[in-house]
Amino acid sequence: MLDIELNNVTVNFKGTSALEDVTCSLEAGKIYGLIGRNGAGKTTLLSLLASYREPTSGDVKIGGEVPFENRKIMSQVNFIYDVDYSDETENVKGIFEAADRYRADFDMKYAMELAKRFHLPMDKAIKKFSSGMRSSLNVTIGLASRSPITIFDEAYLGMDAPTREIFYQEVMKEQERHPRTMILSTHLVSEMEYLFEEVVMIHKGRLLLHEPYGDLIEQGASVTGGAEEVDRFTDGMTKLSSQQLGATKSVMVYGDITLEKQHEAREKGLDIGSVSLQDLFIHLTSEEE
């Protein structure tokens, strides 16, 4: 299995830092959600793993080896993104056959099954595909490749909601059948968060957090009740947002609420609710006014 290690990684473009001092470890065999606002540095990070570029400083290692220009490692990583097929005259079968030649673990039978599920026209030139068809083709190649490290960088944006759901189902099934490291970079946080075992959040080129999904969700809570009681209860806590309607107030807080504090909340007539990953993402990466 190929663990991923990034140590003090910085990437500069013309004097601007796309990534700055990023350090994290991704254990092999898990599904990771990579989230961040536009321009946060997600694609830059993924391009390092895919050996598209080297870091300006710091170390990137996959399976203990530097991946850049390393044929052994590069063959184990598949980077799926929105490919420009405007000049591609080949059809689906031809694309699959090319993938089969270059990807040792590619499963042609599974690729054909996925093509059927996604209703891909087998004899039509790829350049004539709609954006939804192109996205379906890309994720099919990614899933059927069964590469030890499979990266999906917003490769599903052209799909409609029912087609995306098919993709999500296949991600879960594939991870059971053929466990691998999957990295899903997405803005569709509310749709996809149930897929994530761990969450990596990037903000302005820096690693904001890297935590197991369950642990992260438990750190956020909404406290709702009478405005004065809510204010007293949340005094000293890290507040992410606040809403008030009449005498009722709801405050989203970030940080563990102990069982003792939960008991205190019930005694005061306050309701402690959960928050979604999307809520946490929005408020943790919000710009200060």
C-alpha cells in the first residue's frame, strides 16, 4: 500500500504561493475529501501527487519515494480531471483500450458495465459528447483503472444529480471490492461528505485541517434557545455564526462540547444540534469583513 507524505511543501508561481508549508500524511486505503474555496490550492496539491510538477520546496513522497519522474510511482497514480476532448475522434471502446494498455489494473469488463450504467454511446466520437457524457467517461476510466491512488479533481461537475448518485454508489462499492486510496476534490460538499473517511481542508494555500470525518463533525454544534441563555452558555466558545429570530437565538460553535456541558444545556432548556461538514467548511473559510 502507498502512503502519501507531504513535509513543509511550498509551491510558488511567479512570486505567489499556491501552497505554503503544507505538511500532512494520507494513510493508504482510505477515501479522502479534499475541500477548499476556489483558488485555495487543491489542484496544485493534486498535481504534485500526480507528478505533474515538483514543489518549490519541501518533500512529497508516495510509498516512501519521490513521485516526480518516477515511473514506478507514476504508474500507480491516476489523476482524473475535466479533459478537453474537442479534438478526440476516438470512441468509448477505443479510449478504454488505450487505458487498458497503459493501466496494469484496468478492468475492461467493469468499464463496459459502467459505460452501460452511464448510458454512454459506444460508437459516437468523444468530441461530440455532452459535458455530462465526458464527465461520465472520465470517472469510468478512474474507477475501472483500479489504480492504488485514484484522484478525482472535480471530474463529475458535468453530471446531473441522478448520474452523480450512480458515481457515488460505485465509489462505495469499489472501495469494498478493491480498496485503494481515493482523493475526491469537490465543491459539492453536502452531496459527498458521507463518502469521506477523512477530510483535508485547504485555505489560501495552507492546510487548515486534516481530521477523520466523524471527529470533525463532532467538533461543530448548534446551540439554540433563549438569546440570553445561549449567549451565557456559549461565552468563551469559538463562535462560527449566529442567527436570531425574536427572543430565540441559534449559535454555531466549533469545539468539543463535553457531556457535562450538554447536561448543563438541557437543564437550561437549550437544544444542542449537529452541523454539517458544509456548514463548518463555509464558516471556517469565510472571509473576515
